[in-house]
Amino acid sequence: MSDTFYQKLTAIRHHIHQHPEVSEKEYNTTRFIKEQLQNIGIEPLDYPLKTGVIAEIGHGYPIIALREDIDALPIFEKTGLAYASDNDAMHACGHDFHQTSLLGAAERLKQQEATLKGTVRLIFQVAEENFQGGHQVIAAGGIEGVSAIVGYHNNPHLKPGQIGLRSGAIMAGVEQFAVTVKGISAHAARPDLGVDTVLVITTIINNLQSIVSRTISPFQSAVLSVTHIDVGNTWNVLPASGFFEGTIRTFDPDVRLSVIEQFTKVVEHTAEQFGAEVSISWGSSPKVTFNDSTLTPLIFEHSKTFAEVIETLPSTGGEDFAAYQEKIPGVFAFIGSNGDENAPDWHHDDFSVKDEALPVAVNYFVKNALYLLDYYAGEK
């Protein structure tokens, strides 16, 4: 990669970083991406999406999709960077880095368009942080005709130039739960006249902690965390209702179903024990980001031609790239973006990435897109 090209991409990333937009509000980001693509001779396609961009390079089959996310988080940035956010949002997960690398890959692939053995579809996806963007792209027809899809997420704990890959689960399936508990209000001096919602909620939460430790095999893994409790508003009244919410993370579909089943039993049976009523609601969140068992080893070996590739541990974070992998074969990687074990992690107000990681990120897209076009050559 030439110094001039790298400097241009660095300037693009800094601009994107300075002007972040949260999920479903990426209007200026969308316009900027379209302008950058048009500047290199790529015309965005007309898909029914409010924000985000889909474009193509080449023609015919096979079609290989390259996907990255473009939304930011509602976090006030504290990095002190010269190009820090100018508003109350922040690219605290590196999506500015992601979309910049895909813009760089688009330019490199456009230069080779005449020799491409098919089509490369570029997906600049919105709303990853609320897990809705992947479903929106699919509903709009964004992966119709696609043979395989490739994506990645930066990893601040891997060195710039490193790629982390593994077959199977690389990011967790995410469940978002919210539980409402209804007891019977009473004076705190006469709890016998009511149903103590505080006691019901705390007992349920304590009982939930036994699910992972006592019903999941030690050779499997799961996380169950209650993160928010809201019950009562004064010192001498037993509240009539309360609420708690949290998340479950798993790497195996069977474990996922087992934990959900046990969760429901614990909540309902504990509430019944005290005579309280409960309702459980589940958020729309991603399943396991599960790398294709055939393509991943091939991408792993091919990526060694331009980067250091390691077999990574899975992350308990979630990714809506999983939505694509439910429909078509997909490979999702981690690309090193800092290299410091103590670097602030995703969603931290001091999170940052190093621009020197851009060349590997661009090559990850370019070289693997070319490889997969060749792999699927002749497919109709």
C-alpha cells in the first residue's frame, strides 16, 4: 500500500471519527460514503434502506459480499484526540476504522474490476449496535444471489497486522431479557399483608445464578448477568411491582436453548412460591456469530500470505453479522487495532485504534474477496 493511499485513508477515518452518528441516524455518514464511492467511480445501488450503502464492483456470478458497520455509540468521548468526536456520540467500537477499510478495499478492487471473476458487493451496514442493521439489509434483498460474505471486527488486544480467526463460534449469541414482577403492596411494618416484590426479585436473581454453575456442563460455557434492578421508591412501603433486566451469552445453540428454558422455569417457579406474578420479555438480539467450517480454514491459510494469523478465542460480545451467517456461508475475523493488553476495550470512552492497522484490514477484504471469487468461479 502506498504512503499516499494510506494517508488518504487515515484522513478519511479521522473525518468519520470526528462526525459519529448513532444507530438508525447515520444520515451524514451515508452521504459521505456515497461521495467517497462516487469519487472512485462506484455508483451506490438503490436498495430500500433509510441509511447505509450497498454497491457493487464487477459483474456476473459469483457474488462475494464484504460487510462493515457504520454506526457509533451514545458515549461522550474522552480520548483527547485531535480528531475526537464533535458531538455526544463516539466511535467507541471502531466502526470508523471498519468502514474506512472497506472504502480502501473498494478502491483497490475497482482498479482491478476488468479482471474480476464475478461481483464484489460492498455492504456499509447501519445499526449494528442495536442489532437491527443486518436484518434490515437482508429484508431489503442485500444478500440475494450472494455466495459468501466476509466481515471483521477490530480487536484492541491483538497487534496491528494480526488477524484472529477460528471455525465455529467466534462471537457469542446474545439474549436480552426483561422481567416484570407484580406483588401486593403493603406497609413495611405489616409484610404479612402483602406480597413482598423486593424479596421475590432478589430471590429470583439469586436462584438464576445457579443455572450456569449447576445445569451447564463444565465443558460448555455460558454467562448470565443481571445488570439493572428497579423496585420501590420509599423506605416504609412494600412496592406493588418491580423490574430487572440483563443478558445471557452462549456459544452453542443447544446450550442457548437450555439456559433460556432453565431461566424461564426459575423465574416462574420462584414467583409462584411467593404468590407473585411475572412476565418475561426477550429482546431482538443476535445469535452466535458462527464461522463456516469449510470456508474459514481456507481464509485462515490464505490470509497468512499477507498477515500474521492466529487462532483466536471467541468473544462474549455479540455481532449481528450472525444474521447473514444464518442465510449464507460467512467468515468473520478479528483484526488487531492496538496491541496493548491494557488498552481500553470496546464501548469505553477512551477507546481508540491505530491507523497503522489499516493496511491489513484493507488486504483482508481485497485478497479474500479475490480468493473467494476464484473459489466460487463458474457458480450460477
